[in-house]
Amino acid sequence: MADPLRILIFNWKDMSHPAAGGAEVYTEGFARELAARGHRITLFVSAVAGRPAEEMVEGVRIVRRGGRLGVYRAARQFWQRDGRGKFDVVIDEVNTRPFLTPRYIRDTPVVALIHQIAKEVWKYEVPAPIGLVGRYVFEPLWLRSYRRTPVMTDSPSSAASLVPYGIEHAMPLPIGAAPIERPEVDKEPVPTVVFVARLVESKRPHHVMKAFAQVRARVPDAQLWMIGDGPFRARLEAEAVPGAQFLGRVSTREREERMARAHVLVAASVREGWGLTISEAAALGTPSIGYRAPGLVDSVPESGGHLVDENPDALAAALIDLFEGRLTLRPIPTLVPWSAVADAVELHLRQALAAVPPS
């Protein structure tokens, strides 16, 4: 067995963060697997109210410093005071704003994990003047720092989206999850659509609501479950049509049961790294209909789903076709165990170490 590695992961959130999502599930999934193999894993993230500044979670040392914006400066300070010389390799996880570790970590290999670029997300999540600067100035400038850094990503389309920024050899990783056992539940007696995501504008839940309004006009007993919470919820509830239910954040068990009971999951994001809920739904026996957007163009077809143009009319038409029997979908499980993800990550880390010239 190869020598264990001392691995530092920079990410702006961990699973205890109220805004945690698929990227955090993914990161901690392979991190815990690597820790179980004997590697020493430190995950540096932003502070969370009610959580300690440092703790061990399933073999992973979690260090929390700084807030949503302060975590980046805190990460640099952590490296300068407590990191240099104590780690063999660093994973720099990029979620819109990167940690820019290639600019200040010179004596330790860095491997970036870029789930997706922001690009159009700036338009949805940031006010116009700042969003335009972010998309056309900040993001290209930030990503330029990673042109000579080994890069891992979530999907072929995510890798392709990095090429215009000068990152030409990003390697897609397999998409893993904890073993999912399909609950012993029946499908709902009425046509049921489920949407699972944070209720933010870039996930386009308002498109889902507009599409569902058309579905109800043709399929009067159809229902829509909106699972998730976020700043867009109040607007959505104000525009809700009969048959739509807002369930908020639910337990993992309820989430999986409802995904299994639904007839179809819908995804309308501007872009995803992959779209973990697509694969999870397929593992639970539920197909997906998703927008033809980066990330989803990989996850939806591979999971046996159906892609549509990025507008509510196209989404509604596909849902009506499904419920009226003109569209047949068969979910295909695509998730791999965390051990397979950890194998791929470890391979990339060791390749980065091997590329370092001997001192």
C-alpha cells in the first residue's frame, strides 16, 4: 500500500452549513472514504453558527474560520500559520469565487476541484452591475490562476466549459453517493412532479411553477412537490398554482421517500456541475426531465431521463407527454460508491505529487 497522504481541502462550506448542497455531499463523501484508508484529511471551511471552530467528523478534521467572504482570507492565513510544511497536497475547491491557492502556495502541489463555472449564474444571483463585472472580469481573471494547475471536475460538459478560460485538461470524476436503498413505497395515485434544489433564481424554480400551471390545465389532478428552501421561496409561494406544495428542507429519509413516490423529477438550473439529484432520483426508481444546460446534458440522459429546451413551455409539453403516455422514461442508476470516487481523486493527487521535480 502506498504511503498515506496529508491532504488539505479548501471549500467554502461543509455539510453543517445551512446552504450546503451537492458539492458538499460530494466532497465529504470522498474525504471520509480517504480518511478511512488512513489518509490524514483536513477540510477548511467557513464558520457556522452553533458549530465548533474545529472538530473531527468520521475521520475528517474540519476547521472553520471566517464567514461567506472572510473564509478566503482566513484560508490564506491558515496556510501561512498552520499549513506550510504540514500537508503533502492541497485540493482547492472552486465555487464561483476560488481560493486562488496557486498564487500563494508554492512549495506544495495544488489540485483544483471546479464543479462548474458561474457564467450565467452571476446574472441570477448578483445585482446587475456587480454581476456583469463578476462574469466578464472577475471570473476570467480568477480562473486564469488555474491554467497550470491539475483540475478535476464533475462532467464532460463542465470540463468543456473550462476550455475558453484556458483550462484545457480538466478531468471528470465519477459521481458517487452513499448506498441508496429504494424505500418500499408505491408511486403516488396521481401524477406527481418533484423538484429538489435550493430555492434560488439560478435553479429556475419559477420556470417549474410556470410549466406546472400548464400541466394542471391538462392534467387537473397533477401535484408538484417543491423540496428545498431559499430566498426565492416567498415569490414562488405568491405565484403558486393549485396542486403545488412547498415542503422546505426535509430529512434525508422523507426526501428519498418522496423522490421514490414521485413519477418524475424536474431540473431547470442555469447550469450544474452534474446534477446529483438526477442520479439519486434514478437510483430511487424515478426518471428526470431536465433543461438542456451544462451538467444536466450529461446527468439526465445517462440516468435515462429526457432533455428539453430551456423554457417552461418545453418543460410543460414534456411533462404532459409523460402523463398522457406519449413519452416513456426508464430510470438508469448511474451512481458509483464513494470508494470509486476516492480512487479517482487519489490517483489525481498522486499524479500531481509525482510531477513535482525532486528537490
